[in-house]
Amino acid sequence: MKKLFKKLLSTLLVLFVLQASYAQILNPVRFSYSAVKKGNNQYEVHIKSMIEPKWHIYSVTNPEGGAVATEVKLEGVKTIGKVKEIGKMNTVYDKEFKMDQKFFENTVDFVQVVGISAGAKKLTGSVTYMVCNDRQCLPPKEVPFEIKL
């Protein structure tokens, strides 16, 4: 009975390790978040993405009908202007979507200027994005974040 339990436990442990390593392979984008004070109750929010080689993330202006465009959502603030993208944008015809796609490789910094309430101590929001390589696209993913001010 002990041998059976040990085998079962070993098998479960191996499956857990494989599952964890597989999940990391399919998470090719990492984000860092910061806010720079620009004036009275005004901040510039930076959401910087680091993209693994051979993968790309789509622009906030990627056309409808194509891959899911990146979307930055901020809670409880007034957005000022549109999200800016700092990075080298690529525009390539995609035969799967039958249209031009706008995307970034390696890195892109999504920047949004916001007005906040006096005395606010943090900014919260989320980034929804889709990431692809030359063989596959992963389903859109929403990542929540919080930035301390």
C-alpha cells in the first residue's frame, strides 16, 4: 500500500511540475507598471511590456476584425487624451485575418495621462491583450494591476 501511495504521489508531483513549466511557456509577455507625476493631480501611467522573442503583442489601434487590440482600462480616473505607444510598430498583412495587423515585438510602453482625485494613494486597472507568434495565437488575456502613488 505504501508503494502505491508513493507512486501516486510521485506521479502527481511530476504532473504538477510539468503543468507549471508548460504554463510559463505560454505566458510570453511580462508587464511592469509605473506612474510619473506631471502636475496637480495629473499622472502619466506607463505600462511597459517585455515580449519574449518570436512573439508579438497587438497595438491599441489594431483594426477590428483582426487580432484583439490591446486595451488599457483605468478605474476611477479621468483619462486625458488617447493611449500612446512607445516602441517600433510593425504593420504586416496577415493571410489568416486577410488584413493588415499592427503589432510590437520585444517591447512597447503604453502611456496614458490621467487626472486623479486629490489624496488618491493608488491607481488600479487592467490590460487586455492578445499575443501571437508565427505558429499560434493565445486567447486574449486580462491582467489586473495596481500602482502606488
